[in-house]
Amino acid sequence: MASERATLPEKGVSRKRVLERLKAYGAGDPDYRRMRTWSLVYYLGEEHTKFLEKAHGMYFSANGLNPMAFRSLKRFESEVVDMTAGMLHGGEGVCGTMTSCGTESCLLAVKTYRDLARDRRPWIRRPEMVIPETAHVAWEKGAEYFGVKPVRAPLAADGRVDTKAVRKLVGRRTVMLLGSAPEYPHGMIDPIEELGAIALEKKVPLHVDACLGGYLLPFMEMLGHPLPPWDFRVPGVSSISADTHKYGFSAKGASVILYRDVEILKHQLFVYENWPGGIFASPGILGTRAGGSIAAAWAAMQVFGKDGYMKLSRQTMDTADIIKQGIRAMPELELVGDPPASVFAYRSRDRRVNIFAVGDRMESRGWHIDRLQRPEALHAMVTPLHAKVARRYLADLKKSVAEVKKNPKLAESGSAPMYGMIAAVPLRGMIKKQVVAMMMGLYGPGGKMPALDSAADAGEEAARNLPLAERAGRWYLSLRNRLTKRGG
């Protein structure tokens, strides 16, 4: 059943009707306002949201493309950069820009260090970067976009990147090293001091991906949480990325990338002087730069200040500690590693308890749950307002674990077998090929999901609504069944 393509209305629809439809279409989205989500959204309630809407709206149509035109936006950007540099112990020479998100900040770092190497070490033809296995997928995207080979360093026993392995992997083609503070999957902070020493020894730049922790870790330290040095206090650190739209609690579409000096930053810039439209210069990947996001980031940092961020960090960490302690108290579960901040993962240590089935039972109780692979685990990012639901979350988690333990067959229904199967598929290239096909279905003509053989009984319409991971899992089961029938 082919989906109909949308067409432009013959006559405009009333604003009231359009807003009603917008609200209706969002009815099935994750319920972040009641704190039922543990990723994607950093929500502080309607009062703060309305404040951000006003700040954003004041510069809604402003464009940061030309800083000479909208001087207000350049002021906001410069002050956000300066305030962030101060938080991260940057010296007088530290400089940087705002970007649209953490991914753009990561992409720009890859581009910058590739071009820095071209300038200083022109013999490098096939550049490489050494990154931890737990590096955010944005670094894989940057590698693909800018032609830099990712050399993945394994983890040590404590879940952080193995610095002995990093040292061995650095070679003549290495243009940068990476450490995370913290990394997304398990919330571990890589040993930045040791990485910095390697960076100095090998004369290779080190970037710290603090997109998650940049606006949380400094205030954790102020509150007395013991953390190893991870920012510009470490001599080998050349650059840091931090997202204001995460624990900075600004409007979405705002991140910062900082460099130790302008001689590194200049390799991020794009300038073309021979365009008929005039000389073009851009600090980042985007051309048009949303003024509202820049203004809202400045507004959020102003309204919270140091005291406000310390209060938010205290609420976040107190809540994270409650949840982590509650998970540790369940004999069937364990945390992955010993994550120091508010981002963590947990897995099953009881063979009778399938962790993905636990995730299914949690979702049946109204929670939006993220799943991880390698190891198979569930994931959470805690924010201040999760304090309202922490006890309820733990109670539901305990019930969900008990249900799966009592009825192991739950691992054979719902999305649990699909997530488990896709995590264990040895033919990763085949999985990638199928997911590419799904994405082509999502973004090709009509934006429809392609049907799968194994989902035919449920109907094509139902198949289109399955999550990507589940559809890939169904595809793998279908493939495995076909191979089995053929004796493959």
C-alpha cells in the first residue's frame, strides 16, 4: 500500500487550525513534560521554556551568517564563548565559535585538524585519528565526511579508553586524538591527563568531547565531586566541545567549540574570495545561522549564572545517585562501569533476565527507554526534573525485572528479540546495507518505510511504524530463516 504524497493546500489553512494539527500530530511523541524520557530532551518546566521562547523569538529572523550585519548576535556568541572558556579553565588565548549542535562541533574538529595537518605536515595523504571505541557516532560521521580514517582504541578494564593502546596506535598519519568527558554510552570520563601526555609526546592535537559534560562537570567540581582534570588545565588539550542545549539548558541548536589558540581555529574557517556574489566567509559548516538559538544560549547562561548551574547540578547529581543506588540494590542488575556523572547504562547479571525485555516492560509502563549494544544495556541521562519521578522509575524497574525473571519467554516477544538479534549479528555490513535501505525509504519520495518479508503478516502499514532497530532485526530473522531453509 503506497502512501500518498503531501501536496501544498490550494488555499491556506487558518493559523488556529494549523496549531491544532501541530498539537495533534505530537500526541504520540515521547512524554518529556512528565519526565518519561531519559534522552533527547533537557526540560526544566514551562516557565523556563517560555523564557527561552521569548529570548529565541526576539531574534527569530536574525541571521548570524554576517556578523557585521547582526552585531548583537556576534556579541552574544562572543560572550557565550568567553563564559564557556572561563568555566573550562581556558587562558587568554582560548577562542572559538558557536555551532548548531554537538555533531557540528565534532565535525568541525575533524575538519580543523585534517587541515592543520595539511598545513604543517603536508606529506600526510591518508590522515587518521585515534578515537575510543565509545566515541560518539558523530566522530564516525566526521571521519566519513572529511576523509579521515578512524583508528579505534579499545577500552581498559575500568571502561575508559586504554591509553597504552592509544600510544601504540598513534602513527605518522595521526592528525588528532580524542577523549570524552563523559562518553555517551556508559558515562565514563576518559583519562584526559594521560591522553594529554601522549598528545604532547607525539606532537598531536587532543580534542576533548565534552558535549555532554561541558556545562555539568565544572559545577560538579564546585560542589565537591572528585573528578580528574579533563579541561584546559591539562596541557595537551588543544580543543573542547560543549553543548549549551544539553546541561546548559538553552534552546536546541546550540553548541560551542573552543581552541587553545587562534592559529588552530583558523583551520576551521571557510573563506572564498572569487565568488561573483562577493567575498564569502563562514566560521562553521552552516551558512545561515539561527539567531534565536544564539540569543537563547546567551540568555540561559545569564539567567542561571554560576549559582543557578550549581543548583541544577546538585539536583541532577542527587537524583542520579538515587537511581544508581536503586539499580545497584537490585541483584539482577548492575551498572556498566562506575560512571561519575549523570549519564549511565545498566545491564542484567542474571541469565533469566533479558535486559531488552525489561526495557519493553518499562515502555509498557509509559517510559521512553534507550537501548545499547556491546554490551546489551539500557541507558539513562538524568536531568534535574527527574527528581520528581526517580522513585517511580525505580519501582517500575523493579516490577519489570521481576516480571521478566518470572516469565523468561517475554524475551521472545516485543522488541526484545529484535534488539538482541541485531546486537549479535556478525555481518555488520549487511545490517548497514539494510538500514541504508530503510533510510532511503524514510527520506525518498513519499517518505515511506519499505515493507519487509517478515513483517508481511502484520501488514505493510504496521511495518512502516516499527523502529529502525526492530525492522532491521526482523529483516535479519527473515534472512536467517531463508538461509536455514537453503542449508546456508
